Amino acid sequence: MRLSLLSNIFPNQNDQVERFEGEDGFNRISFFNGIGAILIAPSLAYILYFFNAPKTFVYLALSYTGGFVVYYLICRFTPFFKQSLLYMLFFHLNVITIIAFQEMYLAYFTYKYLFLFLIYYLASVIIIQRLYPAILYHVLVTLLFVDAGFKMKEPVIDVNFLLALFILFGLSNILMLYARNNVLRKINDYSQYLKKIMNNPGSGYILFTMTGNRKIIDYNNEAFRYFTQNDEEESDLNKDFFDLFSNSEIKTIKELKRGMRFTKVITFNQYNRRYDIEFNISRITLKNGVLWLANLNDVTQQSVKREELEISERKYRNLYHKNRAGVFTIDHRSVIIDGNEVFFKMLDNTLQIGDPLFTTEYDDDWELILDTLNQTENIQNYQTQFYLNNGEMKTFIFSWYLDKLTGSIEGSVIDLTSSQKTAQALKQSEQKYKMIFEESNDAILLLSGDRIIDANRRALELFVEESKNLRKLELFDLSWDKSSENKKEYLDLKSSLSYKKSIKFNWLLKAKEERIEAEIVLIEIMLENKLYYQCVIHDLTEQNKLAEEKMRAEFAEETNIRLEAEIKERIKAEKQLQEQFLRTKAILDSSSNTFLLTLTVDKKISSYNLHSEQYFSQLFKTQLKKGDNFAVKLKKHLSPKFLRLFNLMFIRVLNGKSRQFEVLITSVEGNEFWMEVYMSAIYDTEGNVGEVSLVAHDITEKKKSTIEIEESLKEKEVLLKEIHHRVKNNLQVISSILNLQSSFAQDEKTLEILQESRNRVRSMAIIHENLYKTEDFSSIKFGDYLYNLTTNLIASYRISGDVKLIADINDVDLELDQAIPCGLFVNEVITNALKYAWIEPAGREISIKLKQQKSRVVLEISDNGVGLPKPFEEMNSDTLGLQLIITLAEQLDGDLKVDRKKGTKYLLKFDNIKPNHNVKN
């Protein structure tokens, strides 16, 4: 990247980083300590010798020179000790200090010896220049003075004073070294910060001059990429760049003041793709003159998003004003800001924009709504009774949403007034049916299978002995004769319900410890798509006894009485049936949103409710009449496909199978409506299908909402794919940067670190690439990913000779939270094997096994190399690779075992957190 002049403007990041990282390097330590050992130490020894200092101090100075030479040769030619030079010198200085202190101690701390010791002390402090060794050195000196204070009885100088003096020197030196380390760290942080700014893959920089001939002085690769992808001459870029600006813009750029900025967005078209590049130009005043710096940023996505936002805004307005539900916007005082036409029609046009939706009598309700919105931001299905200004009461269901950006409240409302009236009518009908059920003179039982689940008052009176446990018994438990033959006969009778739907038979029952003769009627009924049986028990015991007595007295009179009783019962039953029919008809006619009619077996209309008649009149401009063929009526408004579907469903319903389906109907005006249709058979008393009931609802709005939801879901899936694609791209960019950086690194250790970092980034990038290609974003096919990662690692290292990969990998699905650490774990293990496992190039093998046993994932990676050395075997090495292996195993909450008997084998077991996963063992 061409940044020669830009580097003069900004600090040289690489120099600062090398200076900080090389502080403890072998060459640096050797250079500075060599100066002290070769030049300063001999000079000090000569001065001491010249002034007749004790020979011990002269020899100590010369010992540092000899010691440094020995230590340097050991560390220079013995790789194991190469990083130990600093520790050897530190040890030597401690020995010199102890000997010098001992000489001063034996001389009873005279001023001469104190002066000589102070020279060695200060020299040692200057040579050490490391925080933690300096702390240890000062602790040593302090302990020497403390020990001397206890032993020395009459020193020339007070030992406590010397102790305080040297402690003061030590603290000053330690604070100074601490401050020095902080400065170096800050320099390193700032250097890294500038390095990231200049190498930001999304920003281009062009440095140019406007004085004299306009000319580009320097630029980075990112700026060059915006103009062309070919390796063209710099003069071409110089011409292309200045041609982007008009003469007036060139003049404006020249006249820029300090702190001012010129901004322009330019569109490029490369390879049939559009790029919007924002140019931010500022003026830079240097010692050698004035330059201009252009910062280039790709704002294509912002431009596209701005255009998409405008389109989305138009769609939102259409959805807002064309919605079949009431949609509105209000402020925190419930004042109406906006609303669609449906909303104001629901309010019977009694309110308009600027009026409060909630008047003073609803202040408590409105305060409660505001408190809830401030906590949850939305409220769903808030039902309330609403009185309009014209005095009419309506039942509304509100949904609220607090827009924190604008401070306004968006809402939608549905009018349930008519539906509530229908529900009340149905409830009244249910109460009437309950009254008939309880007040019947016959015992009525409700059965699920053969078990009794409900009974009326008459049944509890009749079976008084069993009344407490009646709802736990089966119907046959009430039989007088409970023999197996009798039970078989009962079951045969009941089985006929499957095709007759209702049966009637006489049976002997046990009631009040007596045998009664009863007429039993069993009727099959459907409640909420579940099959039940209604059992009506008519007690014939008294009636039969009376008949027997009258037969003995007068057969004819008894016959007339029975006939009269039957006529009265029939009249009563017919009256009840007529009343029930009228009530049912009134309920059906009051259903304002339900399409109800019945058809004969030849598809002729036998009955219909009021809504059906109105529906046909409005949509099809025709009148319903009893006896009309329903299929012929719909022939013009149904496609041939739906007409064939209707005829097929009608035939199946005639065979006793209820059906539900959706159908598309076209009105006379050409409008399309979706109907949800339920068809079921109506049986006569003989159990035969006499008619077919047809119940339909208009689901047009529901269908449109479903389509919109599906389209929204597809958009979100595309967005999620795009996110994984961009994460993968970003990781690949990082990998490319590491690869580019490795071309500038000369040190083998640095190249190795960059390669390992690149492999770790690539292991995560492959995961996001697989997620981008799959349809299931919750997990990844880890088997395919594992094979792909391993082959890429073997290919990337390019070691001499072939490495055979033995893979036994099953299909295992892992969620992203487990796939990433597991992939990094595999990356570290394979990398260690490729780097250290083999000495000879022949016969190298790596084996990988992946399987899942129930919810337990088992991953085994092994090689046939030389195995780990002793520190690695105990897994206590301080290398980054093994630390990552242990940390990633703990992150997976797994069990890790390492075996080095034949090569090296890693066995990792952990639980798969993905629910409902299918596994092939």
C-alpha cells in the first residue's frame, strides 16, 4: 500500500510497535548492556584503582565485563538460553550488590565505603531498567539494610537513616519505571489505532496538491480500487481524479480554510455494478507547504437504503389508508393526528383530526394505557365499550404501539359490536337449551365413548344410589343384567351408531335398587370436532305397570289412554321442536358474517339464512330461491378447478365425511373473494344422509394478511442470509489483511503467528459461509464443515510430503454457539499436528471421527506422529495453542482427554444443545 507521504503526516506506527515489542529483545539487551560492560565497567575499575579504592570493588567492576561476555556467548550460541540473558545479568548484579554491601558492612558503614556502594547501587539501577526486576532488586537491598540494622551495634552512619535513604531511592526508581511502561503502552495503543485508521478496508485516501500543477502525491490501494481494478499508470489516476470536479468545485477546494471540508458523492459503474463514493476533501498545512487530503468512503448501501426507505414510505402510506381495519395516529393527549377512512367511519364520523379520541370520562383508562405503553411499548387486544358523541355505544378492540422516535402513538381498531350481539344471542340460546336439558322429564346423559360425563336433574333422581359417582361410570354399569352375553348384545347395538347416527332400543336398568324398563335413545353428536353421544332414558316402568292393570280391567280403555298420552307427548314434542326451529332460524338469520344454507342430495337449496340471501344479491346480482341448483348458481363465479373441487367434496360429504376447504369466488364486477367453507352431512332419524349443511366465512382479508406475512418472512430470511454473507466477507477481509501483513514480516515466529491467526479467522468464516448456503439458520451441518476445514488446513501449510486424511464423519447438526468454538478447537489441534507431529515426511496420517450418541457429541482427532512432549502431556504448557484447546473445551462444557501412546489423540465429548435434532449413529 502506497503510504510514504501519508506516513510523514501521521506517526510511523510500525516503528513504534517494533520499539515497544523489542524492549526485551536479545539484540537490544545485548547492545545496551554491552556498552556498560565493555566501556563503562572497565572505566569505573580504572578510576577506582587510580584512587586506591579497595581491590574488591575494582574486581567487582571487572567481573561484570567478564560475566557479560560469558553470558552473551552462552545465550548467543545456545537457543535454549537465548531469552535468558536479562535474567543472567540480573543475577550477576545481585551478587555484586551483596558482595559490595558485605564490604561496607565490615567497614562499619564508613563514608568511603558507603560512597563506593552507592556507585554500584546506582549503576545496577541504571542497567536493570525493568519494573519487576527493579522491585526485586530494591527488596534485596532493603532486606540487607534491615539485617545489618539488627546485627551492627556501633556503625559510623545510622543504619536506619541509610535504610530510609535507599528506600526513597528505590521508590523513586520504581515509580519512574512504572511511568515509563505506561508511556510505552500508550504509544503502542496509539500506533495500533492509527494503523487501523490508515488500513481501514472501507476508506480510501488520496493526498494531492493544488498549487502550481495539480498533482496526486500519494494514495492507498483502497482509493485506487474505486477508480479501476487494473494496474494502470499513476498519471491515469491523476487525470481521472481531477476530471471528477468542475472548475467551480476546483476553485472551492483551493479556497478551503482550516477546519472546513468539501463533500461530493460521485457514482461509478464498474462491471455492470453501481458504486456511490463520497469524497471528503480537507486542507492540511505542513511545514513544507499546503496539501489537500481526500477521504473516499463507499456510501452505496446508504444510497440504496435511502431509496428503499422512500419506497417503503409509499407502501406504508398505502397500507395505512387502504387497510380494512381502522388505523390511526395520536399524541400523548390522545389528540388525533392522522387516521384512515375506515377509522373515522367506525366512529360514525363523529370525530376528526385535532379532536381527542378519549374524552374526560375516559381519563383513568387513558392514563393506564400510557403507563403500560411506557413500560412495554405496545398493547395488543385492548377491548373497551366506547360511547360515541351521537350516543351510540360500540365495542372496540384497540392495539397500541409507542413510537419512541417521534413520540406519537400508532394504533389499530376493530369493531366487534355486531359480533358481540351475535355472541349474546348464542349465549341466550345456550341458556335456553340448558334449561330444556335440566327440566326434561326424561333422564338425559352425555357420554364420551361409553363413560358418563354429564347428567341432568332427572337422571340424578332416577339413579339416586349412583348419583355421587355417576360421572365416573359407564352406561353399561347401569344395566340390571351385567352378564357377558348381555354386554355383547349392548355393544352390538351401539356399534350400529357408526352408520345410523342414532338408535332406539328398550333395556332393563337398575335404579333405586329396583329393575326398571326404559326406552333408550342414543344420538351421535359433534362438539368442537369431538364425538359425543346423547343418551335419553325414558322410564317405562310405571307406564308398563299401569298398562298391565288396565289390561286386566279394560283393554280398550287402557289403549285410549295410552293413545291420548302419546298424542299429548307428540304435540308437546312438536311444539318444542317448532320453538327450537324458530330459535335456531333466528340465530342463523342474525349471523351477519356467516354464510349458512342446506342442500338436498341433488344439490338443490333447501334452506338459507338472511346473510346468504344478502350476500348473493350484492355480489352475484341474483336471488336465492329454494329448489335452485346451487352448483349451477355458482358456475359463472367459480373456476372449473374449484367447481370440480366442490362436486368432489359434496360426494364425500354424502358418504358421511365432513370436509373443509377454501375457494376463490369472482363477483359480477370482477372482484375476487376468498371463502372458507365447511360441509357436513345432516342425518335423518333412520341414520341416512338427508341433506348437506354448508357454512362459509369471508376470509379475503385473512388471506391477504397471510400472503403479506409470508412475503415478510421471505424478506427476513433473505436479510439473515445477507448478514451471514457479510460476516463471512468481513472475516475473509481480515484473513486477507493477515495474509498481506505476513508478506511484510521477516521473522519466522511472526509469520507463524499470522498464519495461525488467519486459520482461526478462516475456521469461523467457513461456518458463516455454510449458514449462508443453507435454509436452516439455527444450525450448521458440522460434518461437512469439519471435512472442509481439515482439507483446507492441510492444503494451507504445504508441508513436504503428503498427509493422508482418514475421515469417519457422521451428520451432526450444531448451533452457531457450539459450532464456532468446536471449529476453533479442530483448527488448533490440526495446526499443532501439522507443525509438530512428524519428523519424517513419509507415512503421515491424520484421523478424524465425528458421531453423536443420543444427545452426546463425540469428536476424536488423532495423528501417528511422535506425540506430545512431557509438559504438553500434562496439558500445562503456556503456549497459546494448548491454552485455546483447553479454553474451547471448557466453553463447550465438554470432557477432553489426550492420549500420546501412539502419536497424539484428542477425545472431546460434549452435549448437543440443539433441540429435536435427528442423528445418524
